[in-house]
Amino acid sequence: MQDVIDKYGSCRTSDLTLMLYFQERLKHNYPLYIPGGRVNFNATENIVATEYKTNPWTAGNCN
């Protein structure tokens, strides 16, 4: 969100431009924060989203 605000916060632009830029930044940044993570806005599968769990020391194995 901050990337969008930094780029377009002080100017007028269309909703479409904002949405496309937000989606591009989300696709770029998500795998940097969630190893193996990916973003798909046009999925044809009916997959239920799940919560990503972590613990204070490592990612994964959070049973």
C-alpha cells in the first residue's frame, strides 16, 4: 500500500491505474516476504485461501 501512496498519493489518477499498479507491486513483493508465495488475480481453480502461520523463531512447522 505504501508504494501506491508514494507514487500516486499527491496526484490524480484513475482507479484502474491504481489497481494495476497495486497488483503489480503485490505480485513483486509478496514472494519477498513469503518464501514460495505467489499472487494470482485470475485463478480458475476453486482453492480455499489459508492463513499463513509462523512462529517467533522460524517460518513453517507451526503446529
